[in-house]
Amino acid sequence: MNKPSKPRIAIHKFTSCDGCQLAFLNMGEEFLQLAEQVDIIHFAEAGKVDSEAEVDIAFVEGSVSTPSEIERIHRIRQNSKYLITIGACATSGGIQALRNGVGSSADWVSAIYASPEYIQTLQSSRAISKQVNVDFELWGCPVNSRQVIQAIRDRLSGVRPSITADSVCLECKRKGNVCVLVAQGKPCMGPVTRTGCGALCPSFGRDCYGCYGPSEQVNATALARRFEGLGLMPEQVARRFLFIHSAADAFSDAGKK
């Protein structure tokens, strides 16, 4: 009898730093175990390249910020049964989305590059979901191996992946952390940021800067007023929201307001 074929997986990169792809390699031994359960068809970081392959699950890192990437993401969507975006760039546009509100891209491209005629770029950096249908999103900058493993296991079990979307504040309470916003007066983004990092920064006495994006039921206006009460000027408050996830609706609206 023929053995049933393994699920086929691809990991694609768009405009990004590659940090979220490292969540796979950082699995260590678990990555080797994963390779026994699935066929990794395309993963340039690990040496396998077949970007046009048809797969069961496609992971996509990075935002769409060039004309060629628009064409490529549509081909990937067509060749994938299930598409999961990973990381801030893929889910909201990432750091590069800071350019979205600064006027013509031609102006800053000319100011940066000696030969701007060779630079092919879009006016804005956009999340993958703005171009194609996305089945599931893993937020974070970067995502962690635990998230990736859980998403794959859920899919292999035939269920929709799930992830906690409550705030970093709740994670701090679960860990018994002293609130840096209340006790130290630091402008912590924890009240409006989804957990996933394990409240890493507050655990070391630092304020959260929102790398996992907006949590559920964001009350950004109230937090902005709290930051002003700490002595931050309006432009400083705006920078807290218009940073890693500047194009995420909840943070974008708060920053502009």
C-alpha cells in the first residue's frame, strides 16, 4: 500500500527582515520533528526553493511594498490551500509602513539612493490581507516558535488555529509583574497590545512598545490621555502608537488623533 502523502508546507518572504522565518529554525529539535510530519517544499532560509509549488499550508512573512510582490502574493494564494501570515510586516505592514503617510515615495527614494531609477517600490507598504484572502494571522515582531508550532499542529489536527488576543496587562497579572505604568510612570503600551511575548519587556521593568499589535477591545484614546498625564507631548504619544504597527487600524487611528 502507498503511504499517505505528507502535508506540503512553504515559507515565503516578502519585504521584511527575515526575523519571523527564524521562528522555524529556532525550534531546534522540534524543527527536525516537524520535517518528519510534513514536506517542507519551499523555505529559502533552510535551502529549499520552489516558490511556485502547490502546498497545503503557506506561511508568508513580510509586507507587500513592490509591484512584483503584488503579482507574487496572488500566485502564492492561488497555489495554497491555507495561507497564514506571520509577523508585524505581514499582518499590518510593519516598520516600513511608516512611509505610508509621508508624501510621495519618489521624494524620499531620491533622497536616499544614488540611483533611484533602479528602485521599484509602491507608495505604501501593505499587509498581505490587503491583497489576498488570509486564513489566519500570527502577530508579533517577531513571532515566536511556540505560535508557529501550535498553528501547524492545529491544522494537522483538522481544526482552525487559535491564539490568545487578550492584552499584555493580563499576562503581567498572570506572571505577578508589578505594573510599570502605575508603579513607575512609564508609557507602557501593554493595555492595548495583544499578548504573545510572555510580557517580556515588563518582566524586566521596561515598558511594552506594542510589538504584538492591537489586542481585543482596544481603548487607545484612554491610554493616550494617560500618557499625556505622564507628561508626554502629543507628538510623543503619537510615536508610541505609530511605530511597529503604525498601519494597524486601532493604532493608526489613535496616532493620527
